[in-house]
Amino acid sequence: MVIAGASTLLGVELRSLLEESRFAGADFRLLDEELAAGTLTEAGGEAAVIQPVEEGSFGRAAAVFFTGSPDFTRANLTAARAASAKVIDLSGATVSENDGGIWFPRLDGLRARKFPAEGCVFAIPSAAATAAASLTLGLSKLGVAHLVFTTFQSVSEAGRPGIEELESQTGQLLSFQGVGQPVFDTQVAFNLLDRFGPNSMQKLSAVRARLGAETKACLGDQAAMPALQVIHAPVFYGTAFAACAGLRVGTTAEQVTNACQDAGFMIPADEVGPSNVSVAGEKVVHLAKPEEDAARPGAWWFWGAADNIRLPAAHAVKLAEMLL
């Protein structure tokens, strides 16, 4: 098992879940970009060193998981494919690949398609794209006229540097100090944003583009694309989202709830809705009970949340168990 991007939050989470799966006894090869090479970690309960990608790094691999940046994936995809390994990409770089396509656990059923087991390259969508596609496909049977989907992104999508910057800014602002901005080039603590500073390497426009590409790939020709927006939220982990769908007037709450549950959403019996905190460690997307807008019949509101690290990592492990 090769994890390319082993030092990232996704890479660490994936390795942990693989070690709890039936692959626990497998040999793990941990790779990453030059900057992270040489980092001491552990795999299978033993000390391990993250290595740079070299000639032969993907040799004899049964599966290669890409958990780093899209550029890192693109730079090494050819070598991984040449090793005849099953490639499972969590970086968003291979959404347009046609020999495996995009996958999450309920997608085949929602699209009434056969699982493409013969494929070589599979993309695992982000938690936000999984939620957007699941909601769109689930509601399609109810004759959804339009869907607007807004996701609230946490700083963990920028990795450890993003988490450290929010932590630092929070402390500095509470101490009435100026804030450092090396990652986001703007104040992200106590702030909602639709874009970061102009000098930031992190671009919400790029996140929105990836969300759109992944959602479109998941939907195929089964449903129309929803309108998508990405907002920065000043939280460390998790993905939360709000959506509004136009359904046929007269659609009942039971019908909407059943459609969402059939699409894979976990809907609690009580009135307490999910949050980015409450879903930590969960492997499914949680959804509050759908509510019809009191002023506009046929307009339905949705609120949900998912663990942005655990969910795609868990999906990648489940896919590997199906393929190998």
C-alpha cells in the first residue's frame, strides 16, 4: 500500500483507517513531496520515515492513494499507473479520468450504474461534493426544479499551516495584537469570507471549481447541476453546508426525509441539528430534518455537516476493500 502525501492530514487519517481495516498486515510505503521527506512517523506500529518519490517508488504496489496536492498527484500519476496499481485519488486531480471515474458508497445506487471494478484510476470526492451530489441525486426523484448549495469550509482544508494560522490569529486578536497572515493573507479568525487575500496560495475560487467538477462528475447525466458557493468559516475542522431546493408544491416532509435517507444521509430523530463539531469522527454525512419555507411553498431548506477528513478517507478504504 502506497500513500503518496503521507504527511498531510488526509494521509495520516487514511493510514490510521487502513491499519484498522483488513489491510492492517500490509506493507505501507509512505511518500511525499521533498519538503516532507525524512519526516519520522509510524506505520503498522513501527517507526517509519516518509520518503521522496523516486524511480521504483510505486513498484509492486497493489494500491496507490494520493492524498497530497493536485499538482503532486499529476506529477506522479503516470508512474503509479505504470506500476499497474489501483489508483485512489483524494486530491481532486483525476476527476476527469475515464477509466474508473468518481466514487462514493451510495453513488452507484443513486445513478443506477454498475460499479466499474475494471477501472484503474478512481477519484474520491471531497465531503462537500459528496453532500452536494447526494442531495441533488436524492431529490431528483421528487422533481427538484433547482438547488442552491453553500458549503462552509474549515481551515483544515489548508492542512496544518491553516490550522496553526487560525489558532495563532485567534490568540493574537484576543490579546489585542496584530495578526500574522502567511497562509491566508487576511484575517480568518472571527471572520466569514468568500475569498482570501490576493497573495494567498489558498484560493476559494479553486475550491469552488473542484467542488463543481466533482459534483458534475458524480451526477453524470442523472440530474442538473446545483448552484454552488464556498464560504470560509473560522473553524478548525469539519464541513457544514446549507441548501435550498425547489420541489413540487405539496411534497411532504416524509417524502423529502425518506429521499434524503435513501441518498445516504443520517437524519437524527430529535430536533438537534448537526454541526462541524458533532460530526467529528463520523463516516457519513449528517443532515437536520428538512424544513419547508413558511413563506414560499415548495422551497425546502437543508442543513448538514460532515467530517472533512474522516469521510473521504473512510470512503477510500472502503473502495480499496472492494477493488482488492
